[in-house]
Amino acid sequence: MKSQIVIGATNSGCGKTTLTMGLLRVLKRRGLLVQPFKCGPDYIDTQFHTLASGSQSVNLDTWMASEEHVREVYSRYGADSDVCVTEGVMGLFDGYDRMKGSTAEIAMLIKVPVVLVVNASSTAYSVAALLFGFKHFHPQLNVVGVVFNQVSSESHYRFLEEACREVGIVSLGYMPKNEGIRVPSRHLGLTLMVKRKMESLIEEVADMVQAYVDVDRLLEITSVSFTILPEKENLRRKPMKIAVAYDAAFNFVFRENIDGLKKQGTVSFFSPLKDKHLPIADWVYLPGGYPELFASRLQRNKQLMEEIKTYAERDGKILAECGGMMFLTQSIVTDKRKEYPMCGVLPFKSTMSQARLHLGYRSMDMQGETWKGHEFHYSELENPEALPSMAKLKNAKGKEVDTSIYRYKNVIAGYTHWYWGEKDIFKLWENNGTDIY
């Protein structure tokens, strides 16, 4: 038995992330080992979780991965913790196809009770009907408690408590209105300044959680049996030297991807912002992030960029995703139309000028397998037709999209962040079924 919590909400913008960060910090203050999780493919909230808890957060996604894999991942990462806290995505029942991929689906899959966050800023006793609907909409879902957000006063909260008693849901407290509680923009990057702001915010929210939320009661009503599942046997191949870019400019990663790489060999992390040399490697991973925010610093690191280009031209194997792909282009043009030269491996320019959001799940069929991932970016490629796409990509509904995946020599690059937690990512470099390693 251990406390296991899924924090859901009636809709996006209710304060799931804020409450999750505050709760994680409160539990850390108590000396508890807490393991955070995030429903869906978000690689920004997981970084907030890590800052708040001191433990690296893990994605749980039933579109990018099988249900068996999601259960095994939850078991493996949560086994040694005192408390598991999973932040949901969007509204409780919102998925890529009705309930598929939703917070509710994942909560039922891992058999964990739900604590609902409700924005009560313009309502009182009427939340009884809302809570009744969320509690009874799906009989297999266990909604045990609620935390109200944007509560104006103690008397306001009393009306909300009465509504909870009518419905049979435990009212665990509330977060008072506070206009100063604002999570920094997701598009600022986790710079040192943003990290300091986040640390201050997390501390402030944790103080509010301690003062207004009954954390002891929350832990009590969410204490359920924890299922430990056997780990799958690791993939077997010749040990490799793997280099992973990771710093303020490149940090959009899924933890399970990185841990999977560590099982395949020695992983060396390097910073394109600071390090002058590329580690000796059989395979290089350039994940997404915010290269456009650091373009000036990146273009000054000419030694590293030259080494990366030489590595690519000599048939070195590189996987570059989104921001990592931008780093390999001829240049990055910022939203202020200033151009900075990059590695020059790929025959494109990437631009933030007239940027618009591209967002959604993506899949492709290659090497006899279906590969899945997520696309999230504002930049565009100039002259994208300079290289043909090596596969057709589709969205979660199976409809073809104009997202491409490119190959130049042994460089594979595109805007999609791929999830390979239960796959062998190196198969993308196989030739006619023969392992080139």
C-alpha cells in the first residue's frame, strides 16, 4: 500500500500543474521520496515536476506506447517511492479520440484514484452537479476527492464543501485567489532566470498547499495497493557509445527514452552551448528544445558545430528532433528576422518569422514497424523540398499530415519527438533487415 494520486481537472486551465508542483514540494519537504508522472507527451510539465520534487518525472502515454508498457513503466519508476503523483492532461475525459489517451483512461489503467481540480471562481453550490457528473460518468473511475482553485474566501469555500457532501466526494481544501501565481511562459525556455522564478513560484504554491489543503487526508484516501510488475528483458546488441545533447537549449526528452539508451551502452551528455567538442560516439541524439532562444550563443560555438558537421559527413549516425534538427540546418532566423549560422548539415533554413503552432501526435511506418511520437513547434523550414521525406506521417486519426522526416547520409531528422520506450530506435538505421552496427 502506498499513496498514489492522479490529479485531474474538469478542463484545461484549472490549475493542475500549479497544484501538482505545490504538492510535490510539500511532500519533498516532509522527507518523502515522491515519483512524479505526467499523462500524455508533455516534455515541459515534466521539467517543472523535476524541479519541484527532485525526482525526474516520467511520461505515461497510451497513444505512443502500449497499455502493457505504460503499466510496466509506472511500476518500475514508482516501486521505490513513498508517494506517486501523476498530473493529468486537459480535462479528465479528454483524449485524442474521445476518452482514448485521456487522464481517466490512464488512471483506470494503473488503478489509481483521482483527485479533481475545479476552478470555483464563478460558482458555489452549483459545483454539486458538476462533481456528480464527473464522479459517476464512468463507473470504473475512482474520483475520491477535490481541491478547489480560485476560491475567494472561507465563506465561499463553505458552499463548495456542502456541495461535496451532497455528492459524496471528499473536499480536500482549496487554493485562494492569487493573481501573482503565474507559471512563466512555456516558450521562454528553462534558463537560469526562469528556473529561479520557478523555484520561487513552487515555494509560494507549496506554502499555500500546506495552509489550505488537507495533505494528510489526501494521502490517506489515495492509499491503494501498488502493483509491481516484472521488467521486460533489455534489448541485446553490441554496447555503444551514445552522445546526447542536453542543456538549456536542448531538453525536450522523454525519460524512458534516455534510460533506454543507457541500457544499450555508455551515454555521454554534452552541451552545444558550452562544450567545444563532440564526445566520441557511435550515435548522437540531438533532442528538441529552444535553439532559437540561444541562437547567438550556439553560432559562436563554431568548433563544436564543425565537429558535428564532420561527424555527419563521415556517415556518423545522428537522430535530430525538432530543435535538434534546427541546429543542423544552414541557419536559424529569429522572430526579429536576425539570422544565425548553424551546423550546415541539412539544406534548409529554419525560421521563427511568421511562426504558427504545429501540434499533435504523429506516426510513420518504417522498417516494418509503426513508430509514434509528438509534434510541437512554432518554427518553419524554408525550402523544405530540398530533401524528400523518407516516410509519410499521419496524425492520431490516421490522416496524412505535411510533417516530413528527412535523411541525409546517416542523419535522420524531423520535427517529431519520437517515443521509443518499448522499441529499438537503432532499427531506423538498419539496411534491409541487417543491423549496421
